[in-house]
Amino acid sequence: MPTLCQTTCVLPYYAPLPLTELPLILNPEHLFPYTSYGDTLTDSVQREFRLLVLENDVVRVGVCPDLGGRVLSYFNKTTGKELLFANSVVKPVRILPVWAFISGGIEFNFPIAHSPTSIDPVGFSTGAIGTPDGEYAFIRVGEREARTGMEWVVELGLLGNSPILIQRTALRNETARDHPWMMWTNCAVPSTPETEFVYPEGPALRHDRRLSDITWPQDGSNWERNITQMTGFFWKPGSGNTFGVYHHDAGSGLLHIADPAQVPGKKLWTYGFGDDRSWAQASTDGLTGYSEIQSGPLEDQNQKPPFPRGGEVRFEEYWMPVTAREDFDRAALPSFPLPAWSGETPWLGHAHSAWQCEWEAFLNDAGPLPQSTVPPGLELEDALRGANANESLALWLIARNRCHEALALVKDDPQPSAQRIAGLICWKALDNPAAAVIHLESGPLHDPIAVVELDELLHALGRHDQRAELLEAAPEHLRIMERRASLALATGRPEETLEWLLRTSWPLEHQRYVRSNLWREACHQFGRDPAIPGVLGEDQLARFGAYWSGDSCG
């Protein structure tokens, strides 16, 4: 029968460093109200994490609520094989949306492709209940998302001595507005030349440096050794109910199965065996790589439909160990007598989040105005007006697409932080860049990100002499280096742009193309081969995917 316990695990932790303390509003590279990270410490510390362990006679599952609720381990006790890529370190790298992605295990992502809280604690609960097939024990992880106020919960369970890991997901929107959404489960698995990706034959979309329709397994793409660059695959509707991975060198694999009417989304992501493999290794111990097999209730990650207010979505899926390649052909959708969820049963709310708890206390007259960034998912307008918290209220209104009202609150406030907000509203929300200059010039220019924002505005207005003075006095920062390369290009010095780009040590940044675009334009002006060098640290994936909501101020 399954058992449950709470313990701890200790892992090397490389702390991510915030890009800025400023609220990152009206910027498609960032996800307000969350912190964005610009770097990661090169030295680790040993850090203790809470670990929830669910176990029966045949498998053991470890879930970490301190890292977004991810499954850290799914261990087959009968074979002695770990089924997941169980990362030995916690090492954030620069991947959207908060630029602090960690790899390994099974990650749950809502309402965007990578959860903004994947390195933060989420809520959890545990329980067990009897069924006709034996005891069912489970762990639930989830949260109320701060940006939208929508909620997600994933239940992970074992029934009796079955090796199948049951995943039940519930999503709901109890706010007053519709919100764009997606939900994907990303399962990281080991990656070797003998790894076979077992997916349904037929039509699929391949996403690498271009988007192309293929017939899987075209070009031998079902073998990791045949993929030479980072690549994603999405399967078309009606393509069966199973997929997974089998490691022929280990005699072990992992199979996913679900009703395609509930969970049609099937994705494979791999960095392949080529130059891009270093991207996979960046978040690991530097030697190992991984791939991801992914599932979701939408067909691909370019879809982000509105989640209607008052709406709810629930679905089930299953993970199971396999010990032979033929097991994929024999798999059948399980039918377990699971206890039904009802009413408030699965929801975990906000109590896990100290940040949101502070705002809940303020909202209910039980605490002072928090100093942390305002979460737009709460209905805070009346409380903020009553506290005369104009700057916080302006941020809340911007997130609610009420930018004219927000501007009225901050445009005459002499505080540099308020002037920055006013300038960004004028420029990026109300399309009045000329009016924005005086505000951003009065902003907190001790911060490199405020300097970058002002420089981008001056660039848009063609005021390059002012840019030169601004950047000359700016603090040293990688984003400032990019702006200096941009200034050289804008003032007819493309060879200097190329020099800036080549002599700076850039981090790897996934799906960000600022330096690549500068390189191409400089090469065009200079009459040079525009091939993008790897030292720029940017991938060359085709643009695809709905990372952002598409919300805009009006």
C-alpha cells in the first residue's frame, strides 16, 4: 500500500540575481509583477528543500513544493532505475518568463509555458483514501497565480501497488475577467545517443530554425542522436493517446497516456547532439544533458485562448514505467476508481506565498501597506485608494489596462520611481514618446535598467548625441553594453558594434534576439557575412509560441 512522508533533501544551489529592483512594466521581455533575473552566482551553497515522498512497493515519487511543486524523482524500485532526469543541482539559467529556469523532473506550468514560480514555493497538501482497488495516496501542489488571480492544482497519486503515477489537474478562474492561458506539463528525461522518442507516426510541426510540417519520424528524428540542434515537435490532433521515451542502453523508459479529448497536447523538446547541447548542460552539472516530453490540454504552445471568468478545467493523465520497447504498443488507458473532487476540495490558494499573504492582510485591514510589488490578481483598487498609495495603485491599474488613470496618479509626483512609471506609460502604452522623455530623464538613473529604458526612448526619437552622454555616464552592466553596441550602429560605426558584441562575455539567453539583430544589421552595413556567432549567447529558433498574454493598455 502507498505511504506518504515529509522530509528534506539538500542540493547545490546557485542563487539567481535580480536584474533590477524596479517593477518591470510594459516590457515584453518581462512578466510583471514577478522578479526577472539577470545572472546566476557561479558558486553554489548547500540548500535544504522540503521533499514530499509518495511510495509503494514498486515506485517512489519525490515532490518538492519549494521548487514550484515539481516532481524531482520517479524511481522504479523493481529495476533500480530513475525514470526522470533527476538534476543534481539547482542552477537557474536565462529562459523566459522570469529568466531563472531550472531543469529536471516534472514541471507544471500555468498560465504560461514556463511557470513564473518554478523556483518558488507553492502550496501543498497530502492525503489518502480507500478505494475498491486499494488505498489511494496523493500529494497536491498548486497556487493562486499573482498576475491573473487564476488558480491551478496538480494532484499526484499512487493507487495500491500500481507503478502508475496518476496526475489530476484542476484550473479555475474566479476573477472578474477573462485571461489568456496555457497549461503544459514538462517532463525532463535523460538523453543519450540510444534514447528513442516514441510518439505517434503521422503529421507533426517541427520548430527549430524554421517552422515546418513533417511526417513523424521524418529524418530519423525519433532518435536523439539524429537531432543536431535544439528542436521542438508538436503533434497534430487525433494522433493517439500515448507518447514517451525509451533508453535502449538502459532497458528502461517512461510512457505517458491520456484521453486525447482531455489532453491533446503532445510535445517533444530536445537540444540534440550538436553545438546546442551546451544549452542543456548550462542548467546541470555541466556534463549531463536532457530532453523533455510534454503534455497539455491545448494542441501547441502557440495557442493561448481566453480562460473565461467563472470557468474551470479538469483533466487526468498517467505516467508509467516501461522495461521493453514493446510496452508502448501494449499500453491501455487506465480506469481507476478515484475519489471525485468536489467543491473546494483541491484548491490550495495563496497561503504558501508570504508576498501574497502580506497583500491579503492589507486588503482586509489586517496589515500595513506592503513594500513589495503589487499583485494585480487581487482586487486592490479601493484599499490602495484609501491608503493614498498612488504609485502602487498606478502599477495595479497598468496591469488592468487602465493606463490613462495610472498616468494621472504619477505624472506630477516628483519621486524618480513615479516619474519612470509616468514615462513608460506615455511611451509604451499611450504612444507619446516625446512626452515620455522628461519623465524618464527624472527617473532612477542609478539603475542600469532605467538607463536602458531612457536610451531606447532616445534611440526611437533619433537623439543620439544625448544617448552618447547618457551611456558614457552609465554604470557598467551587460544591458548597457548592448545599448553601446546599438549606439555605434545608429551612428554609422558598424565595425564598432561588431567589436562590442565580440569582446563582451554574454550569457546564454533563450528566445531573446537583441544581440543577434544588432549583429545582422552591423554585418549588412559593413558588408560582412551575417552568420550569427555562438558567442552572442542567443539561440536561433524561429519565432513561435505564446509566452506572453497579449494584454495591452487602453
